[in-house]
Amino acid sequence: MREGSRYHPFRQPLKDKFVPWDRGYWRDLKVDFDKETRHFYRQLLRKERKLRELLRESCPVVSSLWTLVVLGRKLSLFSF
């Protein structure tokens, strides 16, 4: 019987890839980044998630939330 991974019973596990989440970004990107790039990208995702949570708490209307996020990115008000 062949050795499987936790994602698929017969598929080989990803040995050299960095998979921070089960349905992670790195598997989908199919690019092998160096350690420093992965670190900065994870920081960026963490900051964006925190920002979205803060905006969700402060303005419950989804359209205004999306407008604020898009404007913030375009004007680069937030230091990602």
C-alpha cells in the first residue's frame, strides 16, 4: 500500500513546500519562496486580517467596509 498524505490518501505529502494552512496560499501559488519572503507575506496577511476585523466591528455595512479597504490600499494609508 502506498504512503499517503493528510490531504489525499495516495498523493505524496509536500515535503519541501511551506503550507501554513490546510487550504493554504502556498500550495495554490505553486512557487517556492525563500523563508524571508514567506515571513513578510504571512505578516501582510495577518495585518490585513486584523484590519478587516477592526473595520467589521466599526462599520457593519459591508459596502462601506469594502470601500474603506479599497481606498486604504489605493492611498496606501496602511503600512502593510
